[in-house]
Amino acid sequence: MITGELRSKVDAVWNAFWSGGISNPIEVIEQITYLLFLRGLDDAQLREERKAQRFGTPMERIIFPPVNDPRGRPYSDLRWSKFKDKAPAEMFTIVSDHVFPFLRVMAEDGTSHAEHMKGARFTIPTPALLAKVVDMLDEIPLDDRDTKGDLYEYMLGKIASAGQNGQFRTPRHIIQLMVELMAPKPGDVICDPAAGTAGFLVAAGEYLRDNEPGLFRHDAQRKHFHAGMFNGFDFDATMLRIGSMNMQLHGIEDANLTYRDSLAEGSGGDTDHYSLILANPPFAGSLDYETIAADLRKVVKTKKTELLFMALLLRLLKPGGRAAVIVPDGVLFGSSSAHKTIRKMLVEDHKLDAIIKLPAGVFRPYAGVSTAIVCFTKTNSGGTDQVWFYDVAADGISLDDKRTPLLPTEKLGPVPEMALSEAEHDKNNLPDVLKRWAERDGAERERPRTAQSFRVPKTEISGADYDLSINRYKEVEHEAVEHRPPHEIIADLKALEAEIAKGLDELEAVL
């Protein structure tokens, strides 16, 4: 997480946009992202120049070539390190008339990033505001990729708001939990069919950097990481543009982020293609039945987006592929035939691994919906034996609209820097989720139904009409009640009666 000082600097940049006349948060972050992206491009070329100078070899990647742009200005003038020191009026001319045309054409033809950047627009209205924002952003340290990612996530948090179809940004620590549960591998082909700002894909990339550093020593694996591993769809062009730059800022060069309505007719073509899906699909939406892809309608007859997305995930995954997806509680116990069909498919036709119940306040203040993480493996041949349930009561942050951290930064998230005490576990269950997930085929089999996590046999679930709500199977631990013989109770009552009589006699004597 970012420090209070850095957070204050980002807030100051944000406030400068608002006072400068740009109040749409999507537009603010888009303009900030363009500027951060430009700074990142300059840093990338500087690293290439130093590397070439150190080893006496040609530069592998030249972002700003040593020639003039189509309007006659040297490309070197378009570098952050050059234009940041110009007078406001000249800086404004360079950025508006040269930098943004360059951004729209700089990406390699045929890449998704090039497609998204065609719509890049410069909307900062005045030279004074541009100069102010550039000065502020220049003071923010971006040398460390983690810091850069944290800053970007903090800004993305400012645009988190429920959309018409119930879309909202997934908290970063919940994304990290899901990535840790799935543990991506170097050979995975990962997809998020409701990608938004690409938070799941970025987190998967960071997990691989931390846990599989050897992949970058193999040419094929490195190439796969940068072009092939990460795939995302969305039908919001602005989100795709932000997501594409987000991936670039996190060091993933050519993620496949595509404009697509995942549920619509004609969006097929990648059936049985992905080995891992991480997603938080839109909730509570209802689509025009005729626009829904025919193959999805065959699986489940419904207009509800959350059910259609579950059918979509099963279509996209290759046999043996895994998924971790956030669903509203209604998916787990809804009584309609469509709800039951999806649940029965997961249990009977594939391998349902886990249901992890999340606290209702996880998405506050933007939505109070109750949700769960569903983890499953596509098999097309069943395989569900027992389903692991975990009832998360605390995620490290208060569950009210303020969402205040309950522990120091180093003790937050699913993989905290410091171990938690038993008392601190009550404030952050996420590390325990990962610990017990790893033991789900061992010690977890013996856990009682009164515990926070336990397993339920498939036969019991099928007998309960495939109800997957944890409360259906959880048992409440009752306190032991002491049972005493009647003669002891009567003796105690007689003794109490004698004490009361004595007390009344004493009170009468005083009066």
C-alpha cells in the first residue's frame, strides 16, 4: 500500500483536475494515465539507452527514434524528461499537437494496445493545469514497479462506482486472494471476460513475477508472458484503454485486451481455449434474450448476467482449466430452474472445489451486495467429491462505508508481511483462507461444521437440491448447559429464601 505522503500527492493531482474544470473521474484518471504512461515510456527508453551503452550493443527497443515526427518536431522532444521543463504554453503545444498524435500511432500495428490508443484524446483545457499536473506527477517516485502499481490502484479506487449492470471494481486484496488461490503457472493462458481496468490480469502477472521468476530466463515462456498469456474482454472502450495502459505500466507488453460483449451473439471463437479464468462478472443485469449468444441460451435459459457468465466461463475454459469467480449469493441458493441448472452442472458435470463466503461489506461504499468466490475445475466428466466451504467474517478492513484498515499495513491482505496473532485473525481471515485451502484435502476433512471452514460431501449437496449457501450446512455451536439434580436446586432456593427473610427482619429492626 502507498504511504500517506504519496496518497496526499495523488490527491493533490486529483484536486488540481477538479479545480481546473475536469470533474468526471473517468476523464481525470484517463488523462493522468496518459501522462504516467508517457513518463513510463521515457523511463523505458532511458533503461534501454543505459543498457546499450553498458554492453556496447544496439538498443533492442527504440520508442522515441532519432528523427522528426510528421509535423517536423524531433521525437526526442516528446520525451517526458524534455517537455516537463518547458514553459507551460510550449509544453501544452508539444503534448497536444505532437505527443498525443504519437501515442495514437506508436504501438505496433495489429496489437490490442494499438487499437485502444487510437482513441486517445488530450482534454486538459489549459497550459497552466497541464504544467501543474506534470510538476506534481514528476515528484511521485515511480522507479519501483510495486509502488507504481499501488499508486495506480489507489487512483482506480477513486473511480470505483456501481454501473448500470452492477459492475464495480474488485478490491485489490480480494483480487490477490483469488490469484493466490489459483496460483497461476508459466504455461497458463489467463482470461477475464469482464476485464474492466485489468486488475485480475495485472495481479496474475505480479504473482508470476514473484513466484516464477525463472520464466523470464526462457525465451518461449517470456514471449508467452508478454504476448499470449493475458486476455481480457470488455465493451467499455475507455476501460479497455485504461486497462491496456495499466498492463503496460506493470511491464506486460502486449496483453490481448479486446472490445467485446462477452455474452452477445457472435462473441464465440475461443471455446475451450483458456486454462485459468479470474473474474468478477457484472451482477444484477438483465439482457435482451434475443441478443444473448445461442450457445449460452442452450446451457441456461435466463436473462440474468451472473448466470450467463457462469455458462460462459464453462465454455471458455479448456478441460482441466480452473476458475475463481465472484458471484452474488443468489447464484448459490436461487430457486429458479436456471439457478439450479448452473449449480447442478458445477457439481455433477465438473469439479466444484470451493465456496468462499465473503462479508457483505467487501464492496462498500459502492455496493452492499453479499457475494462469494466460487472455485471450480472444468472436467466435462464430474469429479466433485467434497466441496470446501469457508465463511470469511473479516477481510482486514472495516465493513462499513468508511472501509478503514483494522490492522497495520504489514498485516493486511492474504499474504501479509508479518504473521498475525489469533486476535488479529479475527480482523483479517484472508491468510487463514489460504492456509486452510492448502489443507483442504488433508486436515480440513476432519473439521466440524461449527468451524469457520469445513467440507461437505457431494451426496449431501445433491440431496439439498444443489444448494451451495454455507448456512445450509454450517452448524451453530451451543454452549453447554449445566444440569443439576432437583434436590440441589430446591436446597439452594430454600437457602436463598432464608437469606431474604433474614434481610427483611434486619431492615424492619432498623426502621
